[in-house]
Amino acid sequence: MADIKTKAQGLDANVKARNITAMVEPTNNIYETLAIITKRAKQLAIDLKHELHSKLEEFAVNTDTIEEITENKEQIEISKFYERLPNPTLIATEEFIKGEIHHHYNDKRRRQ
């Protein structure tokens, strides 16, 4: 996995129109293109979730009462950073357009 955070920071977090014809070119099928982007987006979402949880575990404190909850500015900044990242689907779409996603068929014959 290339550093997702570095790759995603340069992306616009807003959705924008795409040229569908150009996106479909590598697979010749819109459904295959969407399936590839969807699988990659799921991988990215899982990786980002695990990374965020591992960073936030450092701040985990076992307390018995609700009154003992404290605010940690570093924890808040980490959470805000991950919230500002583009949606994993946008990251995956950009990777697909740039040709950074490798895809292949499990069976020997290529579907037409």
C-alpha cells in the first residue's frame, strides 16, 4: 500500500464530473470498471479505518465513570485530519484514472 494519506491530501474532496468513456476504456465495460473501483475503495476504507483506530488506541483510557472523560487536543486533531481526507471512493476513482490499480480476471479467458 502506497501512503494513502499522502496520495489523498492532494485530491479535491468534492465530487466532480468524469468522462465515462475514458474511464471505461481499460475494461470496455462500465460495470467492470465500477466493480474494480468499488473493490479498491473498500480496501482503502478498511486500511484507513485500521490506521485511525491504531492511532486513537494510544489515547484510550479505561475509566469507570463518565465524569472522568477528558478532552485531548492531539486526539481531536488526528480525528479531524482523517475526516478531511477525501472519500475512499474518490481516491479509488482517481487511482483508476491514473492507471495505478492493477486488475485481472481469475479465470484464463477474458470476458467480452
